[in-house]
Amino acid sequence: MLSEKRFCDIVCQKVMMHGLKLNKRKHICEVKPMSFFKADHMKILGGLLIILLLIPGVTLAKYKHIAEEYYKDSKHIYYKVGKEYILVKNADHETFEVLGHGYTKDKNGAYWEREFICGADPATFVVLDIGYAKDAHFVFYLGMLMEGTDAISFNALDIAYGKDADKVYYQHKAIKGADSGSFQILPYKSYPGFPERLEERALNTFAKDKKNVYYHGHILPGADPNTAQHLGYKFLSDKNSIYFTDYLLDTEPDGFEFLQWPGIAINIKTNSVFVGGGKVVSANIDVASLEILDDSYWKDKQNVYYYHGGNGKIWIVEGADPQTFEVSKRVRGYDAKDNKHKYFMGELL
């Protein structure tokens, strides 16, 4: 039977072999166990540790970050999901390379996240944009083979759209009837206060060809491709109308203006305000002088308003002075003030 000292020596040696740091000034068995463990329990755990470390292929490896969500130890490649390190099966440790946007390759093939891409040629495999990749023979979207696509002429237009010599694709599906020669993404406009986030651009992409305007790969009925403009966020205008995503929002485009995130727009000509594609009903707002202070508080030259995003209602903040009104951080029980009063959620305190 092993003595206690010999038992602890073996544990120390095994732990140090696998790169874990120990306090060299103290013997491992001299470290006091946590209050909810007895010393005997610690010995049992130490014994289990030895058994695990003696089993071939089982290590207490330190994961070294490669790039994106990829890590490695001395033998294997892992893809991290949350706090879990998932083995990338059959990945070659020596030739593994992170290409970007979830794609990787080694001498044996290519991978999307942790899954092997069947049929991909690692020698010619390249990433085109988020989602899209190709080799000399095939095109892939999120690791899926896009059947019938011409790899030689295929090009990614942005995150969501791609095209080859004959067809246009939204993600991995061909858009029926779209004209490849004239198809293009409508320029995306940025505004003060609007977050220039990649995922927002992906969700809010408008496109057109010589015949139609598209949103999420679907035709916007009646939209004119010759005058279509992406106003920002999910708004699009043409000579006749304003669209929010794929539905008609307003039929008076001349006075329409997108103000700022989160999707607040106005029409000076009709004295209308729109939030997230919905019309805010209030006869009191002077749109020409409207100023958005934050997501909830607005003001014009006459009044201060509180917009409740949860139910879409808006009301005048009674007694508030628009000239001196300002939004405050929510401290000490109020979120706004003017030269006379303090307010919380649109109500006078």
C-alpha cells in the first residue's frame, strides 16, 4: 500500500506533467481542503485523478486559443461553444488553419465550425464572405453544398446574397426569376445614433435588378427598381412609396426622413411619426421641430413627450419645459428633469 506521502508525490508529478501550477513551497497534502470536504474525500479525489491521468488519451490539457472559437491542446483541435470545448473530429493538428467566419481547413479537408464539409477541396478552398465559401468545383453556404451553382463565376455580394453567371442566391437558395447581370445590393446608409453592426446589415439588406426590388430574397410588389433607395434600418423609398421591410408604410415619400435608431422616422409633409414600422398617433407633435432625446423621451418646440415602446402609446409630459428639459441617468429615482421638476417614466415626481 502506498504511504500518504508517496501517494501525494504521484499526484504532484502527474499534475505537473500536464502543465498545472502548484505552490512549490507547500506539499500538496499539506494544503488544507475546502471546508465542505474532509481530508479523506480529498484523498479519494486524488486517487481518481491518478486513474484518469493514467488512461491513454485522457489529459488535463490547457487549451490554447488559435483564432475565433478554435482552441488546441497538444494533440487535438476544439471548437468552443459557451464554456464547452468540443472536439473537431479528425482535424489534423499540424496543418489546421482558421480561414475566418467559421471556416477552417487542414490537409484532409475543410470544416464549418466543428463539422467536416464533405467533398470540399482544401487546396482550392477559400472564404468569400460570412456564410459563403467555395473551392474549384463547389460553392458552400454555412458549410452546406449549394447544388447547381457555378463555382468559377460565383461571387458573394454581401452576407446574404451571392450570384454566379446565371443565377442569384439569397443565402443558399436561388431567387426565381432574378437577373444575375443587373442584380445589385442597394447601398446601406448610416445615421447618427444608429449602430453600424454587421448583423443589422445582414437582417436589413435590400437589393434590386432591372425588374424588381427585393427584401430577404423576396420581391417587393410595386416597388420601382429605378428609384429605389435604402434609407437605413428597414426603410426603403421609391418615387411613389415608403416601405418598412416588405410592406407598404406610407404613400408620400417626399417628406419622409429616417431620424435614428431604433427605427424612428418622420414625414414632415404629413406631420407623421413612425417607430419600428408603426405610425405613432398624436395630433400634437410638431414634426418639423421634433427632437429625439432617447428611446422614450422626445420634444418639439411646444411639448415634451414620453413614448412607451411596450404598448406603442405616447403622451405629453405634463408641465415639462421643452427648453430646459433633459434626460438624466436613472439615479435617485428620476430619469429626466427640467429647470423646475423631475420626472420618471414620463410622470411628474
